[in-house]
Amino acid sequence: MNAELRSILDKHGRLGVPATGLDEAADLFRFGLDSIGIVNVMLAVESEFDVEFPDALLTRQTFSSIASITRVVRQLQSAPV
């Protein structure tokens, strides 16, 4: 999942640096992620991992780091349908 998320961030996150070189805990907003980038990343993650972010998870904290996005996606994948 890590490689896929980094690829999504590189393609859709509008970061100023490649996501491949970032630590999982790095603050993505520090590297250029903004509200438009969040929307683009969210849509790409939903498509790639067949999940849907509920409104309650559409927060800055959810998209603050690769680790945070990974954690949320795993929670969504394990949630009952």
C-alpha cells in the first residue's frame, strides 16, 4: 500500500518534492499539500483501494502524513460493508 500511496501523492498531491523520499510521518502540508491536492488524493485513493471516505474523515489530520492516510485506508478496508 505504501508504494501505491506514494505514487498517488506524486501524481495528485501537488507536492513540492517526490513522495518517495518522504518519511511516513512527514507533514505533507509542509511539502505543499493543499485543499485541492487533498481532494485529488482522496479521489485517487478511493479508486485505487475501493474505499469511500466518510465526511467525518475528510480532515486535515487524515491527510497529514503517509502514515495517517495508510491508517485510515486500512480502517476503511476492514470496516463492515
